[in-house]
Amino acid sequence: MVIDSLCDQAGEKDIAVVGLYCDFHAQEEQSTANVLGAMLKQFASRGGTGEHIREAFRKAKKEFGGRGLLPPDMIDIMKKAIAPLPRVFICIDALDECTARHRRELLESIREIVRVSPNTRVFLTGRPHIDHEIVKCFIKAVRIPISPTCTDIKSYLEMRLNGDTDPNAMDGELQTDIIRIILEGISER
Amino acid sequence: MSSGHQQVTSNINSFNNIVNFVTEIDAEGHQILQWLSALEPQQRHQGVRTNRLNGVGNWVLETSEFRTWRDADDGCVDPVLFCYGNPGVGKTYVR
């Protein structure tokens, strides 16, 4: 939602939004190099930074039968990609799902990028237990606790109940009762 | 007449440049993208967008924390915004 809203707002302005999801089931693939590479890919596919990347690719191809980029090289290219743009948003979901080592490397990479590129904004999500790691890396990071509002829960319940594949099992009264009781249960907590 | 001619030539030139640019991407682009990373975050993003219920979580976009983070001038706000919550509260859909 944040990505889409940022993208919509960016419109024709030269603002880049890059994002990725960490996934517990893909921890091995989500090495720092792969994650930074996925961000570079998004810069590459929006054009403008093609030259830096292509140059690095051609150089790497000649060496040792085609070497991959290392995170420091990727960070360098990323800084060059970010520099000409008025603003860049980097969004990463579920930071708690990557390994502790990858997370530390990734946060350090991001810290290096924002240090050199003040036009960058970083949006992160994760479970509360990694909060201290974020704060350690970004002392003044702004933090918002997420929990669904009653309105959110009500519209979600309505959607699910309306999607019931057995419409005969439900009537208006039962639906109202279900929503009321669940919402009461939540507010009691 | 002469300036019209120049305009046409210049249009043809920029058209050729565009064609060259596109061919170049076709020839090498796939290799480069694959070389950069095997991850395809846009696929997951499309899945999340499709499943998201419109309006849910919109309150985050309205918070002053979010707006300041998004709109403030460089250097006036910390660049990092962290949304945290327990499993299942909807962090992914917010993002």
C-alpha cells in the first residue's frame, strides 16, 4: 500500500520507488548481495542508470569468467543511481524474516546509502523484536506501531462474510452478530 | 524550410537513438538483470496488491509520522521509518 501510494504520487516526477520482501522460506537466496542486486535491478529497469550497471557487467564478464558484484560495488552503483533523482524511496518488508547476519549487513548497507544520499527515504517493516537493531543502526528512526483498527477489522470481516461460498448459511442478523461479537472481543483486550 | 528540415533530421536522429537504446537493452538486458539478482520482488508485490482489501490500513498514510517522513525536506527528518507489529497485524499489506 505504501509502495503503491508512493508510486502513484511519484507519477511523472523523477522519483524512484524500489522495494522488496524478505521471506523466511528463502533465507539462503536473500543474501545481502542478492537483496541489493534486486534493488539495482529495479533501478536498471526504470532506465537512467543503465550505463553504470552495464559498464560493471561488461567489466565483470571479462574477469574470472563473469564475476558477480560484491555489496560494496553495488552500494557504489546505487549511490550513483540515486544521486540525480530528487527523491528515492526504499521499502523493505519483514526484515525479521532474514537471518540476523543478513539483516545486519543490509541495515549497514542502507546506512551507508542514506549517509551519502540524503534524498533517500527508507520504509521498513518487521516484528517488534528487531526494533532495537533498527534503533542501534538509525538512532533517530521514526517508529510506528501497527495494529488493525476496528474499522479495518470490520471491513475485512464484511468482505470475508460476503464471500461465503454457502450464502444460505448466513443471514443479515447473523452477520451483524458475528461482527459485533468479534469487535467487542477485541475492545475488551 | 531549412529549420523544418533540421527538425525532421533531429527527430530521425532521436528516433534512431531510441531504437539503438532499446536494441541494446534487449541484447544484454536480460543477462544483466539475471546477473544482478535472481530475486523477483515485483511478483510478490503483485500478489500482495491483489489480495489487499481497499481502505484497510490507510490510516498509516494519514499519520503525521508518515507524512513528515514522506514530504519533509532532506535533512529535516530521519530517513528511516520503521513499522512494527506482531505476526498477522498487516505489516506486509501496509508496506
